[in-house]
Amino acid sequence: MPCSDYCDAQLHSGCTGRWVSSGTYPGCNCVFECDQGSGNANQSNNSTANQTQGNISQAQPGSNPAQNLPLTNVSAILDTGMAKIRHDFYSSRSGSFLERSYTWNANPAAPPGEIGLSYQPTDVKFDGKAINSILASGFYVFTDKSDDSRYTWGLAIFRGTDTALDAYGFSDTFSIDYFPTIIDKKLRNCTINNKDFSQDENGWLVTYSFGCAQALDK
């Protein structure tokens, strides 16, 4: 992940301006430079990309969300999140792994000349229940070549600032079922690792990162 992308996603003081980034991810240094006369002094923020699992992001929703975070979009969050999962996994493991990635997007961009498909919230279920605000999800299955053990890390993006997943906290387990035509997998014994906020032109988005003990075929 480029430090410019990481910094652009951070909470800032609410003035009009821009992030200036330096360093190499995950050791980014972010300084928000306010336009002259627009409000607060410059605000720095060292990278927290290697934060301990189980912490909620400091980018909490405020009373005026439009001033809190730069705008992004669901596809960008999904792409960046999947890249971060892969980076964090290999940063915390040694050995050789086979990897397989899966992604689901309610409104994927159609290739040139093709008609885009629209998928439904019922394509993904958490403990057997659909969450209607889901917009995208993805996960990696990493298989250790030495003993065939598997590690499954993923994320799910929703419209809003909270979902029914908050009831599980960072310790209770739940299942995730993906259905055709995009993914035909079931994940078991999943726990939430992180919760992060972002914004697009339509409002708040919340992303849950999770890890699962099992990834099974339907």
C-alpha cells in the first residue's frame, strides 16, 4: 500500500487541506496541511498499520462526517483491504503458502462492452442471516505447503457505522456463508479483528476485518 493511500484514509482535524505523506508502508508518516485560514494547525499521524488485532479504528464518526474523512469508494476499499490482508499475513508468518483470493461486490464494475450484474445481500449470510447493508466482501485462504494447515483472513464492507456484527465483539465466533454465482464457500469459527470507518459520496461506510478457523467448500 502506498503511504499516500494510507494517509488519505486517516481522520484529520476537519479543516480544508490535504495529507502530505512520507515513509514506506507500514511505517508511514502523515501530516495534514490545512489551507491558509481554514482552521486548525497541521496535524501529524504516525502509521498504525501494524496495530494489534482487536482494536476499533480511531476514525469514529463525528457530528459533521463530510469534514472527517476524504471520500473514497467501495471498490477502492475492497482492493486496498485485500492488499493489506495479504501484506499483514506475510508480515506475521514465515514459510511457503499457497493462496487463493475471493471477492464479492454488490455493484461490480462491468468490463467494457458488457452489462454489469447486481448481486443481493442474501448472497452472503452471517450466522445464517443476511445483513441488507452489505456492499462488498473478500477473503484469502492461505495454505501452508509444509503441513496443509489453512489460515483464512477477510473483510466485509457495509453502508453505515454499525451492523449486527457488533454484537459479537472481538471474541465471539460466527459463520459466514457465500453463495453462487460469485463464491461458493462457507467460513467457520470467524472472529472480528478490526472495525474501520470511511466515507463515499453517499455517506458512511464501515469495514470489518475478520479471521476464520475453517474455509470449506459447499
